[in-house]
Amino acid sequence: ASVIKLNKLLPSSMRDRVAVAAALGLAAVGVAVFAWRRRQALKQFVWASQHGAEKATVAGGHEDSIMLEGDRLLKKQQNQGRGAREVEFLKKAANHPFLKDWAPVLYGVREINGEAWTEMSNLTAGMDMPVVLDLKLGTQTWTPGCSEEKRKYHEAKAKASTSLKLGVRVTGGTIRNGFGEELESIGYKKKKEVRSEAELRDCLGRYLCSDVMRREFLEKMRALHAWFSTQSDFHFFGTSVLLAFDGSVECPSELRVGLIDFPHVQEVNTPDESCKAGAATLLRVAADVVQASSK
């Protein structure tokens, strides 16, 4: 308000010069931020080249935060303690009777160019052409304790997608429409939103391109839904079911299924109805896909 009052007192020519100076200042800040990001990306590329790591193609985006190194995956830790919280959860998951088979194995934390990276197992290890699909779980996408503004933003986003109604949203991934054909991108991160249960059924029916994988997905979703129906240890926010198979195999028979992304997990003593709803949807759709393929 004081700046506005000052501008009213200045001659128009001077106000123009002030406006230009302010615009140049903002532009300089933008250039500085861009340059910093370029330097960080270059450092990351140089480090990866020197250490035999490769940049990952991530189903849900944020490619610059993931690197692959053989059977290991390096994930840049998120700020505000989120990366550290994910590490602590992975430590607990390693000894959990159900989660130890679903969450990545934690190998530790590395420092790369002054930044912390969490080292964990890579679900796509050994695959020549990983075909992955990221399915975000939960009807509630905001974390308790967040600001009112952030809660309203996430509620609106969930209402505008399948999250609120189905408890699951296709974040991103690819579909192999035929052996040797170009992969088709899908999901809201890929600007190709799946907007209904019918479209989700079609997406998974096309992604799971063999009867063996369809049956495996059904069995996995039965197990996931059964666990969410009884567990009251954790509430998950922003966690995904990740699917992966090797697209270089003409008739793929191995489907890998896991849970990823745990910076917002909270320990509680009540059921996670939000993710239970998503698991129920995936179980229902998986059964429909298997039934449709058997006709």
C-alpha cells in the first residue's frame, strides 16, 4: 500500500522509470533462478555420467528428481522435512509384515552435489523397456494440518478428477498398444486425464496386455484391499500404486506391483478410509478386466 501511495506522488515519467526498474528486477530474479536450476541439472548430469547412473523416465513426472543406478533408485529428498520423513517410514516398512513386500527397500541416504538423495530399490531393475503406470491412491489428497488455502485447492482438484469419487487417479504412465509399437502416454501428468471408472477400466485393460498380468494384478489388489480393510497403523496421503512390466518382451508374464511416495504418511490408530476406497475401486476394476478378457 505504501508503494502505491508513493507512486501517486511521483511524476508520471518517474513512475514509468520505477515500473521499468521493478520489471527488470523481477526479470533478474527469474534469470537467476533459471540459471541456478540449470547449474543444478548440469551437476546432476555430470555426476550421473561419472557414476554410471541414468536419468529415469518417471510415470508421475519430476524426472529431475529421480536417477537410476542399476538395481538402485536415487530420489532427491523433498524440502521441509518431507524427504527425511519418507526415509523414516521406509525404515519402519522394512520390518512391517505387509509393507515390507510393497514398499521399496531402503539402502540409505547419499549426498550428491550438496543435496540429499534417498537410495532405494528400483522396481524396474533389469527391464530393457519399462512400461509403468502410476495410480495415486486416496479420496483425500490434502494432509491434515495444512493451510486452509492448500486444503481447498486439493479438495477442488480431487473433485475435478476421479480422486474424490473413486479414490484413485491415473497420475501418469504409458500403455503398450502392440509389441514393437510406440508407447502411448496416459494420465493427468501427461495431459491425458482418465475421467471415469469406465475409462479407468479401459486404461488398465489396455495396460495389462496379457492374461497372466491381469490375473496377477487382481491377486495383488485383493491383498491390498484386504490390508487396507483391517489396518489402522497409517494414513497415506499422496502415495501411489506403481505397476511395471518389460515392454521389450513380446508376451510379458511378469507384472511388478508396489507402493511408492511416502513423505506425507501419518501414524494413527484409525482406519485409512481414503485409501481403502481407492483399493476397493482397483479391486473392482481388476475383477472387471479379468472377466472381460475371459469372454
